[in-house]
Amino acid sequence: MTATSTEKKENLTPDQLVAIYMDYVLENEKTPSSVYKFCKEVEINEEEFYKISGSFESLQQQVWNSFFTNTVEVMQKDEHYDGFTHRNKVLTLFFTFFEILTLNRSYVLFSLKEHKNVLKNLDQLKGLRRYMKAFAKELVDDQGTNASKKIKFLKKSPEIFSEGIWMQYLFLLKFWMDDSSAGFEKTDIAVEKSVNTFFDVFDNTPLNSVVDFGKFLWKEKIA
């Protein structure tokens, strides 16, 4: 017998709906076929679902968004975080983010391998990309040495920097997915080496290379 409307879960928070959805996917080893069937099986009203998300695609993005917001919350609990260098803030972001992904590894692997079309699987990362790029841009925008540059073209481009951080993340995500080392220690090493290399290159790349890279990003409409 199905639950009556009074028995169904009400006043769900976004985090609660995300958790219910993730559990459903893992237990059924598939994504729901319709909002109606999903809500019926997990005993929530459709109205509750649509208060939080307009579609499964949107909800899938919310899963990744929640991974990011949880990461930031954990980072900011460290009383020394505000005093970190920009390099260490990015390192902390990636280390913490992959710890959270590891706690949800079964879901993450399923969601990123669900479709044969890789780009289709990456659609769910659109919201995360905006969050991560905003985080990276804020680092550059808040950097006093960057704002004080007198020559416009010598300023570090927040757009190029943020796109570089996003590309670093995609590289590390693929590395983590393929990592079979104990405790994913190889991913930790990859995070440290790749982020340090990125900062070293970004800090010392000749001006013409930075400008050419920026033109390429705009041309390809990556921004």
C-alpha cells in the first residue's frame, strides 16, 4: 500500500532531497524514469520536489553544488584559513573536495559513467564550474599585488586563472576516478604536484603566452 499524502515527507530541505535522490540511484543502480514515479517510490509529494528542483538534471547539478558548498564550509572552519596563501587555499580546496568525493565515491562514479557520451555526463558539473571559477576569480581579485599593477596587460587575468583552476580540477577528477591506490594517496600527490606546477607556471609565464592563452579561451568560447 502506498503512503497517503499525510504520511509523505513534507518540508524537505535541498540537502534532504539530494540525499534521498543519491540513495535512490545507488539502491536501484539507475536514475529515476520520471519525477512522478520517483516521488511515489520515496514517498514525497511532487510539489515538494518541484519546490527545490525543476528537473532531475537540475537536481544532479545540485548534488555537485552541495559537494562544493560542504567543502567551503569545512575549509572555513579552520581558524587559520583566512591567512593561507592563494596557493594553499587552492590546495585546501582540492584536498577537501576530494575527501568529500571519496565519501560519496559510489555515487560519483555511477553518475560520471552513466552515459557513453562523456559530455552528457559532464553536464551535471555546470553549476560546480560556476562555483569553482567564482572561487578562483575571488582569489585573484582580492590579491593586492594584482590590483596594484600599473600596466593593464601585466595584471593576472581572473578569467584565465579561473579557467586554469577548472581545468586542473577536471584533470584531477579523472585521475581520482582511475586511482586504485590505498587511501587514494596517489590523488593526494597529484593534487599537490599539479597545483604547485600550475601556480609556478602562472606566476612566471611570459606575457605573450598569457595573452595568447587568453585569446584562445575567448575564441573557443570556453569563458
